[in-house]
Amino acid sequence: MNFQDIILKLDEFWGKRGCVIQQPYDLEVGA
């Protein structure tokens, strides 16, 4: 399991509880 998998699991975990995880987009572009 890599970092991205962990983020997806956390997003799914909290998404089921009505919460939304705001991921910083600067990580996606490597800034």
C-alpha cells in the first residue's frame, strides 16, 4: 500500500460519514 492508496482509503472512510477530505492540489503537480 502506497501513500495514494492510504489517501483513497481515508477519503472513502470519511466519505461514508458525510465528510469530505480536501486534498491539496499542489501535491498532484509536485509543487
